[in-house]
Amino acid sequence: MAVACTEGLDTGFVALGYGKVGFLGIVQGITELLPISSTAHMRIVPAFLGWQDPGSAFSAAMQIAALAAVVSYFWADVRGIAFGSLGAVRRRDFQDWNFRFALWIGLATLPIVAAGLLLAPVLNACHSPLRSLTVIAIACVVMAALLALAEIYSRHKRTLDDATLKDAMVIGLAQVGALIPGVSRSGATLTAALFLDLKRAEAARFSFLLGLPAIAAAGVKEMWELHKAHLDAHGWSILGFGLLIASLSAFVAIWGLLRVLERFSAWPFAAYRALMGIFLFVCVYFGWLPN
């Protein structure tokens, strides 16, 4: 189907209406915070249901839902870091752990901010080549292999209390890969954290906390872009409904991810990603889905 554009932005979600956007909000919310690529699912699910592609603007704006879910789930951590940092500044105690961790998060966010600004015209453009199923399939398979290697070689010994600036910067650089559709921000940062020998649940916790500024910036930026593109009230109401549904499903996704990592490992996600990539290659090869 033709993709809807509003002043160059991909806004296909408006034509879908509340029911379909609500359903896609569930899919987006779950897959956004699991290491399995929300972009891949946003291409596959609408295509198989015969719906229009909701567009890259929808996926980017859904970062607000992810932000709400992460902040609410890890509220104790977020509050501790925020207020602990402010208290450290007042005391001029710049060796305080909360202050140092907040500073690391800020520094680790710089790479993805710079890369995001450079790639924004390509990432959110209508018919962006980076949203092709071939690119997404390759990203899924590559990340499946890297996540599997991380599981094999990680010693799973370290906790967040052992984290250093180097760890934060490594995960921050890995986060840049998430700009490529199919990589998954959660997948890239979780994989990097596992390679740093963090325990599985601690790796996920570090990944989510470090990603908060990037998630917030991406969501706010896309909201501003939609505002500048003069999205009408009907479009905003549909997007708002999708955000509400996505935030609830994203909260559940975090809970599920941590349970799987604590009781099992990241292998189920690595296997799922590999199968997803292979499936996409098959769909493109036989023409079952448009590339």
C-alpha cells in the first residue's frame, strides 16, 4: 500500500484508525523493550494483516510509551539517581555514586544523539531504504549471532554497583547501532552489557537506565516533528491512544524480560531473532512481502 506522508514524514498510522493503532500499540510496546526489534514487527504484522505500514514516525513517537514504562518500572532507581545526584551537587560530593552514574549516562548518550541528528533525514523519510525488509533481516541475524556469543562468553558476575565509565561508554556506543532498523536498542545495549560480564538482569537494568535520555530525546523530537508537520487533531488523538496502549504493554514487556533473564538466559531471544531474520529473507525471496 502507498505510504502516507505529511511534509516528508511517514504518517501512515493516521489512516489505520483507533482499533488498528491500538493493536499495533500492543505489538510496538512489547517489542520495543524486548531485544527482538520492534521495527521488524511493525513491518511484518501490518503487512500480513493487509494494513498500511504505520510509518517510521509512529515507531519513533512510541519512544514516549517506552519512556513511561521504563521510568515507572525502575522508579526507585530513577528517583535515587536523580535526587542522589542533586544532593551530591549540593554537598559538592562529586565522588557520589549517583552523581557519577548520572554523568556517565549523559556522556554515553552523546554518540547516539550525534548519529541520530546526522541520519535523521534518512531514517524518517518516506520510503527510507533503511526500512527495507532485507536490511531488517540482516540486522536480525547479525544481532542474533552477537547475542548468542555474548551468552557464551559472558561470565555473568558483575552488578550495576561494579559499573564504570568505560562500561557506560561501551553500551552507549552499542546504542548507536539501534538507529539501524532491525538492530533493536534493547538488543544492542543488552548484548554489549552481557559482553561486559554483567549478570543478565543487571545487564537489562543497566541497558534501560542508560537508554532513558536517548529514548526521551527520540520521542520528544518526533513529537516536535509531527507538530511542525501540522498533524491534525484526529491524527494526534489516534497517536495518543496508541501511546497509552503501548506504555501498558511495554511495562509488561519489561517484567517479562527480567523474569526470562533471571530464570533462563538470553538464548530464547537470540533464537527468536535468528528465526525472524530467516523468515524475512524467505518472505522477500518468494515475494510474500514487499521489500
